[in-house]
Amino acid sequence: MPAVSREIRLASRPVGMPAPENFQLAETPVRAPQEGEVLARNLWMSVDPYMRGLMIDQKSYAQPFQVGEPLNGRAVGVVVESRHPDFRPGDHVFHMLGWREYATAPAQAFELIDVTAAPAQAYLGVLGAPGLTAWVGLTRIAGLKEGENVFVSAAAGAVGSVACQLAKARGCRVVGSAGSDGKCAWLRDVAKVDVAINYRTCGDLTAAVGAAFPDGIDVCFENVGGAHLEAALTHMNVFGRIALCGMISGYNSVEPPPGPSNLALAITRSLRLEGFVVRNHMDLRPQFRAEVSALIREGRMHFQETVEHGIERAPAAFLKLFTGGNAGKMLVRLAG
Amino acid sequence: MPAVSREIRLASRPVGMPAPENFQLAETPVRAPQEGEVLARNLWMSVDPYMRGLMIDQKSYAQPFQVGEPLNGRAVGVVVESRHPDFRPGDHVFHMLGWREYATAPAQAFELIDVTAAPAQAYLGVLGAPGLTAWVGLTRIAGLKEGENVFVSAAAGAVGSVACQLAKARGCRVVGSAGSDGKCAWLRDVAKVDVAINYRTCGDLTAAVGAAFPDGIDVCFENVGGAHLEAALTHMNVFGRIALCGMISGYNSVEPPPGPSNLALAITRSLRLEGFVVRNHMDLRPQFRAEVSALIREGRMHFQETVEHGIERAPAAFLKLFTGGNAGKMLVRLAG
């Protein structure tokens, strides 16, 4: 058993765009597992946009991060020592104690994963929470139907890229937005979306979205908010549904950003906007895993990863989420 | 058969708050009914906030009003002449050809109403579209459950006052907002809401709504938008539902008003915001009429009317909707 684990702690609460000084790299002794506990060495950890919200001290769906404490989040690792019969050294596990090199916790905190079916880090992306988020948003929240017109914002990200391909697999016409020509090329050439919009260079986004949807939008999978949501609302069809998954454009605003000025269209067009967090929909995981695993096998579900190496790079990886520095799933490789 | 009918035409499209010069009082010959048609004399006509939207030349759920043409809207009248077997002179009818003293149209445009069960004008209010709007919004759109905490904006209006009393009849805790002390007194004393907030004098509306909901809001019936919607969002409980019925605060804005700056709460709290227009929910009318008629008989559903007299006063009646000049249903009495 190693003596020391490095971890990232919240040094101070960010105001606006997080900066390196909001994070602190620290060393802490590795705690030996007690009866019923497991010690895992983390191989990969995830950084996700939702973590920005938990850096604010407010009531939310999850406990906010505490200053001076290590952050947490999804990670996959390998068991080093186990004092629970269900886990053996060498087993691969998924858990929520990311942002650290080693994690000791009761066995219930760990879930065995099958790394013969997919690489371990896929359980942080396409087969994990981001993939499930896309699946839940399209199916349970938006009630997507075969052949509908679907708009996905941040379409080249971990969630958006799965949403695009799931909608294509259902025979939908899919338009995605992303922030670089490279991401748009991937969306067109690999994810096979019908139109990819580079929102940084397209000029008026509302006009660009309108041009991409001559028959209007039936379902919008919203990851960005702000101008994206306003553009989508303008072109939504009657009885359209907007799955509100994220509004990353506003996460670092110091002043609360104004909402869409055309929200009243929700009334005249009978639109439904529904927010969700994936943790309330874990019951759908078996269906999701079955469908997405099959699509991966059939070569109809592609995924990209952007990887930083070493726990000390985790804050930088996190910041890339807000500057467009990631294509697909943003990961930190810790070992392995 | 009278020779001449007076009607109100749209003289020009209003920009911002409508003004008298946007309307024109005109005389037109009464058209004799052809085979299969009915001629009715209108007794009452309705003015409603939705009409403001139809004064704009834009694609919407209904045909916009045309400049130089008479406006239209819900009315009740009495048959003067009929060339259809289902209608006889003296029958009371509901139809959509308001803003005029006489209406000639195919029989399908008319619906017989029972004026022994309720006064004719009730079919423009508590038993008509405003009442059904309240019923649909709470039941089908918001999925209201027994005992929930309900916020109703514009609570003393035609729709809001029914929504408040329907929610009270379901054992809910109900808070309503209105724009005068008189309306608030009616809400407390007659509609029996738990708290009435005068939004003009309460100071910070978000704080006032918070104080009225120590346990948060489960269902919001939104008629106002703007600061009201922002205040509601701040205090919505997880899995809360917001029925978007109207956003009257923005209907006369020259510049589109910004949306709520806290819309991202819809994500973290798993909120559903759903707009609707009552015309898509006419299938619920039998259930609605049965429940509301029973509540009226039991003395548990009260309604107010504000009445202007004469077709020439119809524009003034309409404008009162936007200045708070009406309590309950705003009506124009044309004859009878």
C-alpha cells in the first residue's frame, strides 16, 4: 500500500472564470481500508461542467464542494486492497471519489466495471454518466420520436456527441453546434450529423439555426443556454420539447445572464422546457447501456477523448471545458 | 332583421401599449343568413390578453388580426334568424365573432349554451375559455397534486381567480399575486387564498414570494412573466412544474424583454416549464364544466366581472387588461 496520495482541493470559491489559484494540489496519507472497505488506485478521473455549480456555496441537487476539502467526481480505478468479499485486488471499479490518486471508502461506494467490453475510461464517457445524460434527455425528457428534427448544442462534447448519434440512430435529422471547424468536421464526417454550425464563425446564430432547419425544430437538446437557447426557441415547432441539460455559457457569469427574450414563444407554440440531472434517472441505465453498447459494436457510435496527464493537470483539464479546449470527453489520466 | 351592425376594426398595428387610434368603430350592413347559416345578436363579448399577440403580424397558433378588418374573439349572443334546423330565434349561442353587434355565419360557428344553468356571460369567463384555461393548466400541464404549494400570478384575473379556487378545492396551499389592495382583499376574503401579494407595493417580489412559501413552490401558474417568473423560479421545489399560460408583463414591450436570469435553476432543480393554449385541450371541457359547475353550486367558486357598456367601449375594455383596470373577467356588454 502506498503511503501518500495526491489530491486537488478547493482553495477558494471561484468568482467568474475559475483560475489556477482556486485549486490546491495537496498530499494526504493513504488510509488503509477497514473491515468492509476498499482501497482503489484511480486510473482516470472525469471533469464535467456541472462541477462549476458545486463550487458555489448554494443549495443544489448535490452537496457543494467545501473550501479546503478535496473535490470529488466520477473516476475509474483498480482495487489495491479489499476488506469486502465482493472486491478483489485487480478489479476495475467506478466510483465518485475522483480528484485524487487513491480512494478508500466502504464497498458500497464502488461498482465493478467490465473492462473487456470497453476501455475503463468509457465508463466516464459514452457508457457512463455523459452517455446516460444524452439518452435520458432525448428519451424520457424530450420524448424523441423517429424522424424528428433535432438541434443539439455543444454537439461535439461528451454529452452532445452521444445525443447526436442517438438521434441519428432513430432516423432523425440532426443539427449540431460546436465552437471550432475541427469539431464541426468531426460532427459531419464521423457523427454523421446533417448540418454542423460553428457558432463562433457563423454570424447571427438565430439565422444560422433557421437556415439549418427549414422545417423547424421538434426537439432541442440544450447544453449551452444563452444565445443558443434563444436561437432554438425562435425556430421551435408547435409542441416542441427542449431538454435542458446544461447552460454552460452562463456558468462563469459574475452577473446572472439574462434569459431568452423570446421565452413567451413557449406559450404560443405549446413548448415544453424541462431540466434534468442524470442522477434522478439511474433506472434507465440498463436500457441505455444495451442500446449504446450495441451501437458501439455496430460502428454507429463514435467518441472522442481529450486527455490531460497527472492529477496536477486536473484543474487545467476542468478549465478547458469552458474555453472549448476539449473535443469529446475531457479526461485526466492518473495512472495505468 | 336590423340593417346595420357596428364593429371594431384594427386601424393600425400597435407598437408598445395599444392606443385608441389603433382601433376604428365602423358600421357595416347586417348580412342575411343563407341556407345553413345563423344570424345572432351579440349580448356580451370578451376581451382577453391573448388578443394583443394577434395584433402583431406573425405566425402564431391563430391567424393574426388584419388591418382594416374587424377583430374577433369570444362572444355570446341570441339567435335572431336561423336557416339551420338546430338553431331557433331566441336560442343563446357562444361563438368567436365578437367585436361586433351582429354576426352571420354557418351554423357550425355557433354553439348552444344553457343560460338557465349560468348567466350567458359566464360562458366567457368561469365556465368558458378562461376557466378551462385554469383547469387545463393546473391539471394536464402542471399535474397538480392534492396538498401542493401553488403560486398563481395575476391571481385576481379571469384565469387566475379560477386557478386559485381550483387549487384550494384540491387542498393546496395557494398564494396569489395581484396589483391592488382591493384585488388582494378579494383573493383573501372571497377566493380564500392563503396569502395575497400586492406586487406593486410589496417591495422586492422575490423576497415576498419567498416569505409566502416557507416550504417552496411545487406548481406555478404563470400569467405575468418577467419579475414574477424570476421570483417563482427562485423558490421552486425540485420537480416543480410551471404552467406557462401568459406573460402579460411583456405583451406591450417594444424591445423584447429579457427572460428570467435564473432559468438555469430549471436544470439543477429538475423543473418543467410548459406553455399551452387552451384551444388544444378542448377534450377536457366536459370534466372541467362538471367540476366547476359543482363548485359554483356549492358556493366554492366565486367570480368577479368588470363590465364596459357598448361596442364603442370595447377598445377601452381591452386596454384595461394591461393597466390592471379589471377585477376578474373583463367583459363588454353589447345588448340585452
